[in-house]
Amino acid sequence: MTSVAAPAFAGSFYLQEQSARGLGRANSGETADKGVESMWWNAASIARSGREVTMSLHAIRLDAEATNNGSYVTYTDPKTGTRYDVPVLDARQTEKPLENGLVPNFAIAMPLTERLAVGVAVAAPYNFTTKYSDNSFARYDATTSELRSADLGLTAAYQVNDWLDVGAGVNVEYVKAKLTSAMPGFAPTFADGSSSLEGDGFAYGWNVGAQVHTGKWDLGLSYRSAIEHELEGDIVTTLTGPLAPNSVDSAGSAEINTPWFASASVRYAATDKLTLNAQINRIGWSEFDAIRVSYKGGGDTIHQNYEDVTTGAIGLDYAYSAKTTLRAGVAYDPTPTTDQLRTARIPDADRTLFSVGLNTEVTEGVGFDAAVTYIAMNESKIHDDRNFYNGLVTSHLRGDIEGSGLVFSMGTTIKF
């Protein structure tokens, strides 16, 4: 169950659209809430859920623009050592690199005893697609960037006593990636070359969680491990001019790490109708420090230098009637990228999310969720320097990225 053209627009290439219920309140209470809809966030959530199945689909519409802001290439004369700069002016100065997409998720929970429950979930948590034209100002950094994932999670949860639940799970994750870019010629008079990396592979991770339920209060803690992916595939580098004999067409591999997550959440029943939610997440994005490529006779390290970040959200649930609940929330999601290194592949920025949603009981045991989230993306800089041919040529990507997004979520949860 991979996403279709899923974008890099929510927490770098992490997609937090894991349930329509959660999106309705900007994922502000998921680690503390009960039920199969929260199983991605906390394995303990299904300890008291009963037999449930949930399905959601999230449509993401993006409007983002990347603009050239002085990109140039530095060439070195191999005979004299003289260095000179050539502006990237013969390229498109504005691009719309982020693509719209669909993100599905599915989960089912089943009690085995009065205290023990198990669950299975399928999600697409890490995905992005960015595309630039072949004559884009960003072409020496990226042309096509695609990453697809499918995550199968197996979970067990146990009700320890009247107020404490614990849970744990394992994840089997499949990732497929394609990264292409142009390569500047050895001198301005030579045509561009090209570079392509394609690969896929499976890897494994784990997660643990706990919840406390004390009348009006629900508290939750969870941790999801980082996953080290080694993708096996093909490396193709096509060079031009005097470097053409050094072109590469070989089997190879790429190492990519996804981050760890630590989440804490609280829900407070302020009245019989109103529940307040808050959540904080610490995300270990420093695990994604580089993409390490290796093949017979060579290799490359594409630095990313991501930093750990802390995200937060607040929201509410309001029981409008016995069958309908209204939701709203706001979240802040800072980018793990830095102004010193932000690539065109993932032109990320700080984001603020504003969400509204509702749940209604269609028939007994069948609920329908809908939510809309507006993503306000701060303007940020694209900045990356890449060395080619042992440093004789260096591309300097300089640009601006700004935009916004809308997420439309629908889902159903069935108790059986």
C-alpha cells in the first residue's frame, strides 16, 4: 500500500497522515487516545478497543514554488588552477517541484483475551516526490526524487490493570527510491552529464508504548525506532567530453536511515462534551545525516545534515450530539533541514497546520470521519554546494521556496 505521488510536505519526507480522526485535531491527542485509529502512534492504544478495523484516505493538494536566487557553477582550469564562476542563467528560473498525492492507511485490532489484544496495520509513512525540468536551475542538485514506502506493523497490547495499558510492536518496512540529477560538464563548453540511482529493500524496526487512564485524564507515551535501510539497485552516471570514459553503469547500494520518534500526549475531559488534547513529539532526524552510495570501484556520500526537532499540537473534541463529534486543532512542525544545507530534493520549511474534522455514527458500530488540514509553509532558502570531478567543478544552488497545502481526509472505523 504505497502512496501515489506522495509529497515532501509534512515533516520532511515523513507523512503524519495516519488516521482521519487524528487529522481532524492536528494529531494533538493520538498517543493518549484509545482505539485502532491511534495504533500507529501508540501500540498500547488497542488494549481496550475491542474488535475494530479502520481505513482512511488522505488527498494532498500542494501549491509551492521554487525560484532561482543566484545559482552558479564554479569551474577550475586544470592547467592553471584558475577558478571562475558561471551563473546558471540558461535554465528555468521558477519551478513547481512538489506533486499532489494520495496517502492510504489501514489497521485492524482484535482482542485475544479480556486483557490481551493484537493488531495489524499497513501504512505509507515515508514518501516524497519532487520533479524539476531538465533545464531547471536546480538540475545539478536534483531533477527527479522519488521515495515510496510500505510499512507492515504487528502489535500486541496488554491491559495491566484498571488504569495502565502497555504495548509493543514490530515493523517490516519496504522502501523504493529513485534519485536523478544532471552533472555539469567539465567546462562550460561541454554538455551536461547525468546521474541516476534506483534501488529498493526491506528493513525492520520496533515500537513500544504505554497509556494511563484515570477518569478525566488520559496520558500516553510512545517510542518508535529508527530504521536503517540498505537499498540494492543500479547506479548510472553518464559523463561528457574528456570524462566520458569514466561513465558508470553498475549494480550498487544506498544507505538511508529513517528517524526515531518519541511522543507524549494528554487528553482531559473538561466537561461531558468537551475534551482537550495536547501532544509533543521529539523526532530523531539526525539519523538522516547522509545518503551513502557505493558500487564496484567507487561511491559517494550525499550529505543531508538533518537535525532533531520537537513538534507540538493542541486540539479539542466536542460531542455535538450522541452520534456526532466535532474536532479542531493546530500544530507546529519545524523543518529538520538547515539554512546551510537544504537540497532541492526535499525543499523543506517550517510549517503550521490548522485542522477541523468531524466524526458521525452512520449506523450502529460504523463511524465516518472527515477532516481538512491547511498547511502554511514558511518561506525558506534552498542552499546546496556539490563538488564534481575531485572538486574541479562545484555547483552552488541558491533559491527560495514558498507554498501551502491542503489535506482532505476521509475514513471509516467499524466495530464488529
